[in-house]
Amino acid sequence: MALIPIVTDDEANPQQAVLFEHCSKMLGRVANAVRVAAHAPKIAQALLGFMIPALREEITGALSIDIKVLAILKTSMLNGCDYCVGHNTALGKAVGYSDEQIAAIEGDYHASELFNPAQKAAIAWAECLTLRTYHQKPEVMRELKEHFSQEQIVEITMVSGFFNFWNRFTDGLQVDIEASEQVGLIRRSKKVDLEDYMAYMRSAWWNDNKTTAGGT
């Protein structure tokens, strides 16, 4: 049982309605975690503005979503966040990972033949960030630099860092995961339309304090 109730569409105030309208357009649904975050709509709107380019590849074009998913899942698995593991297992399958690969992320991925060296490096860095072992394991960063640019490394770090926060938000507030058919809608959000993202950023509260769902 969630410690904070979700905000429904019917209950949404104008700022929350902006969040829900554009979240649904970009991600195919409004997840319960977003509906809980909407109790603080100005933070939630800004959070979604960060979340979309950090977690999907179309905005920056720097890092593919399949690498991001590895970092998301490893981070969430280490934190034991069932909500985020559930959502992003569905996303992982949508971008082409098998059940065997997803299980291997949590296990001995270093020895697995299911991942290439770049994928293993991304998983290892997410592990270091989550377990805070980066000072003890400088070789993980050295390996990461063999496969990724500085921009890509920053994105991987932001993805894992965001989920270290998001895991604690969803787990700490005991956010209820949606029914399986709702979780499955994440499959439709593998790609985000740049125009939809720009429309959202123009409609958010920081643009002249717009207060209606349509941003007018």
C-alpha cells in the first residue's frame, strides 16, 4: 500500500494536468510514481524534463537506449526496487533483451557470453555507482573509457544516478506497481518524439507560469 496516494486525472490541478498530458503523450501512460510525484507538481514537471533526455536517446542522440536500460536495471536490481525492475524489465524486452540476458544482469554478468565488452562496462559502472565502489575500482572507469565518449559516460552516470534516486523515491513511498497491462505500455515508449518533448518544455510552469493543461 502506497504511503502517499496517487493523483488521478480527475483530481489533477492545472499544473498536474500539464504533467499528465505530456507524460502520457511521450511515454504512453502516466506511471503511478509520476502520479505520486505530482503532489509536488513544480518539482515533478522539472523532473520529467530531465528524465526524458536522460532515459531516452532521441533528445541528445548520444547514448543508445539499450545501454541505458542496462544501467537502469543493474542499479534497480542492486537497490531491490521491485517497482523499477518491473517497469524496466518490460522496457528491456521491448528493446531486444531476452529473459536470459535480463537475469544475467543481476548475476555474474562479467562471465556471461550474453553481453559484449561495452555492455559489461556499462553494467559495471552502474554497479560501482550504486555500491559506491568507484574509488576502490578505478579499472571500471578505465574500461568504460575504452568503449564510450565523455558525453556518453556522463549520460550513463546520470542514468544510474537518477535511478538511485528514483528507486528510493518509489521504494520509500511504497508506490504500487500498475497492473501488468499498464506496465506493458512502457513498450510503446522506446522512442520519444522530439517535437512532443519541446511542446512539453514550452508548456511547463517555468514558461510565464502557464496554468492550463494546454499551456495557454
